[in-house]
Amino acid sequence: MRKRRLPLTEDPKAREILATSCSQHGITISLIEELIEIQRSNLGRERQTGISADFSAVIAEFIEQRGEEPTNASD
């Protein structure tokens, strides 16, 4: 998936705030960028079929790369 530039990550002040928030929550800016790109690629579609699966796949990959066991949100 080709990443488009995001104003949120291009502005130095906004990027600093985002980096701080990501650090506090144990995630990366890259993860946020991927999730935003999924949402952007689904804009304008009548139905966003599959977007939840796409989000889940990206998040699962992130968790796997960190070496953690995914948790079930319904627990």
C-alpha cells in the first residue's frame, strides 16, 4: 500500500505531539499512518466492506513484530 503524505506527520509541531502520544501508548507513528491510509483508501466507497479486517491485520502485524501475544478485545 502506497503511503501518501499526511499533514499530521509533515508539520513538525504536529509530528512531535503525535510522537509523544504514540510513545505514551506504546505504538508507532508508522502504525497510525498505516491505519489512516486504510481509512483514506476506503473514503468515498458506498460500503467500507473489509475495513475492519484490514485494521485488524495491520494491528496484528504490529503486535507480532513487537513479540507480544494479541489479546481478544471482547475479553
